[in-house]
Amino acid sequence: MMSFIHATGYETRHARERAERRQYRIFYALAFPIGLGAALVSRAIGRRPSGAPKSILGHAKALAGATIPMVFMG
């Protein structure tokens, strides 16, 4: 006999959303250091893109945030 939660799909939708949040955090944890390295290199050579945040951490966060949606498109 099926339970109400299983029959409505709530349990699977909830599990899928939890898995997606976990994947996002993992990809962010991987992308942030790469973005930090790119931000440090761009500052070291004097090429800060226009519109980039003034702080290096803010720039790294923006780079990681822009990269992660590309991962989920595939």
C-alpha cells in the first residue's frame, strides 16, 4: 500500500531538491578557489574587468556564481 507522501511525489521532489542543493554547494566549493586564483591573477597583472567588485573575495564569488549555472546546463 502506498503512503500519501509517496503517491503525491513530494518525497521524491524533496529528495531531488536536496540533492541539487548539495551538488550546488559542492560545485561552489570547487569553483570558488579557481575563481579566487583567477581574481588574484587578474589583479596582479592589473586587468580588473569593469564592473568587477572591488574586493578580491567578491570578485571570486562573482566568478564562481557565474560559472556554476554553466555546469548545470549540461
